[in-house]
Amino acid sequence: MSDTTDEIRVGSSTLSRLRSRMTASAADLLAPHPGVTPLERGWVLPVALVWFAGRAVNLVLLALAYAASRLGHWPFGPDGAQATTFVNFLSGWDAARYGAIASWGYPLTLPIDDQGGVALNNWAFLPAFPFFERVLASATGVSWQLAGVLISVVASGAATVVLYALLRHVTTERAAWWAVVLFSLGPLSFVFVLGYAESLFLLCVFSALLLAVRRRYLLIAPVGILAAFTRPGALALALSLGILLLGRLLNRRRDPMPAAEIVALVASGLSIAIAGLMWPVIADAVTGVPGAYVQTEMAWWVPFLGEGHLIPFVPGIVMGWTWLGPLGVLLALALLAAVLWWIVSRPVRRLGLEVVGFALSYALFLFAVFLPTQSLARLLLPLAPLLADERLSSTRRRRIWSLSTSLVLQAVAVLLLWTLGNP
């Protein structure tokens, strides 16, 4: 009896210490950054100028790559045909699939490859971007190619403005400013002038995080639902809202959480989670094939892994083993550990629970369901708020190094991940 009582006391003491540590961590993450200052009047214009400069650099690099591909008769796109007009060059690869969806919708029957598996098809691409593409093209008479590029460019501008506003709520003016500079001129920023859905998805994510920081929890729901039908990743946003709820509840003695805020946060999280799970259900219902969406996504894995099934949290490990054996597994785990270490490092933790919670959720989401292929760099774009890490901009030397590295890598990415290979 005495031993049992002692075990209960030890267990209770352990739980108490764990709760105390979690409460202290939540309080630390929810504490206001000491360097936060109010947004000054006229702040949008300088941010818009940075965005404009970024898009100008994107277009110059892409124009040079287009000219080189024309002069060298380089094959472009999955069909290996030479690029025709510059607008078509900006509308290749996934953009062409969005255009096909905007023009003809989704296939009612899944195509089958020679091995009897589901072949590549447009069910892998979510419907929000091609819907807006079709609306704009129909309303203005422009081609779907130009409509896609215009939506991407405009959404990238709005996303840049919202990103700066978000970061000004959680960090210093200098860190926020340089995060926007690196975001606008980063290696994969050229995606913002392509007919891709990334810009629209980033606008949704940054808007949701800004609303979370401002505690406008109920308004997150429609933004998150739009994100869920734009790009994969909205489930990470729903998880981050759950983390935020837990943190707020642990810290409620210092910062009371009204019942209305609890209800709003729960409602937004659940609605986004449901929306994030709906596209596979819709694909199954329309095609009549159970697992149609997952099988379609797996079709893109065949060149890397062959035919297989999705097992969450092991795709990267399996790919590492397939290509490099034990070394590949170690590299995959090391990459995940490095990302997680960066996210939980003190300079990043100072960005607050809203940003850190989403970054952790999104990193785990990518590790759970995506392969570390050439598309990984593009998939990391939603982690852009982490560019406000003060270590990237604390000195003049670091700012020059960060910016110059971004520009050089962007030129390389335009060549290798767009002109010569798929992104």
C-alpha cells in the first residue's frame, strides 16, 4: 500500500512539473516581443516597392532564361516541346494543369498507366486557383495563361503586405523589413510571377496568422477554408490553431481567455480541418474510385520510389533508403532535425506561439506526406515568417550575405528548377 502511494505521489509530482514547464513555455511564447512598435503611417508603400522590385528581378531572370531556351532550342515542360511565347513560358508545368482544369474541369474517370496503377492526372491539383483563373479569363477575355500569371502576381503583392503586417506585430521593424526583402527576392520567389497557386495560398496563410495574432479567431475560418482548396497544407493551419488554444489555456491565469475566444478558435480549427479533408472525399465521389486523390498523388512518386502506398511520416525515410541506403535515412532525419531545431531556437521562439506553432505544424505535415524532391524548396515557402529570425539581419554583413545568397540561388533555381527541370 505504501509503495502504491509513493508511486502515485511520484507520478503526480512528475505531471505537476511537466505542467509547470508547459505553462512556462506557453507564457514565454505568448509574451509580447519587447521590440514591437506600432505600424507607422504610410508603411504599405515601401513594402509595395520591395514587392515590385522582387517581381522585376523575377521577370528579368525568367526573360533571360526564356531567351536562352529559345536560342538553344531547349526542351521545356513535361512534353519536351520548346517554349513558344513568354506568357506560355510562365504558364508551364503545374500552371498548365491549372489551365486545363480552368478550361475543362476534372476527369470523371481516372487514367490508368501500363502497370495498372493510376496515372498522372489533374485531381492532384486543388480547385480554388483554376476557379479564379476561369472567372478572370471569362470576365476580361484574356487567356487562361495571362489570367493565371496576373492572379499570382497580385496575390503575391497582397501576401507581401500581410506578411509585413504580421511580422510587425511579433518582432522588430528591422527584422520584419528584412524578412520581406528576403521573401521578395528569395530563391523561389520567381514562382510569384508564374501561373502557380503558391501566392494565393501564402496570402491565406499569412492572413490567418495575422488574424490569430490579433485574436480575431472566428475570421480565420473562411481564410483557412479557402487555403484548404488552394494548396495542400491547411491541416497544418488547423493543428497550429489547436496548439494556440492549448497555449492560451495554459497561460490563462496571466492572460485570461474569454469563452467567446475559445469557441471561435475551436470553430475555426475544426472547420479548416474538415475542409482540409474534403478534397479526397470529393475526388472519390466524382470518380467512383476509393482513394482517388491519394492514388493520384502517389503517381508522382513512381519515378522516385516505384509503385507503393502512402504511409504517413515515412516517405522521406523510404526515399532516402531507396536512393542512398542508411546514409539517405540519416540525411532525411538530419534535415528534419535541423528544421525543428531552427524553429524551436530562441530567436525564432521570440516570434510568438502563432508563428512557431504553425511552423512546427507545417514542417511535420511536410515530413508526414511529401517526398524531399525538387519541389521541396517551393513547398517550404509558407515558412517565410521564419525569415524574421534576427540572426539573418542583425549585422550589415549578415544582411549583405543573406541578400546576395538569395539572388544567386534564385538565378540557379530559375535555370535548374524551371527552364531545364520541373519545379
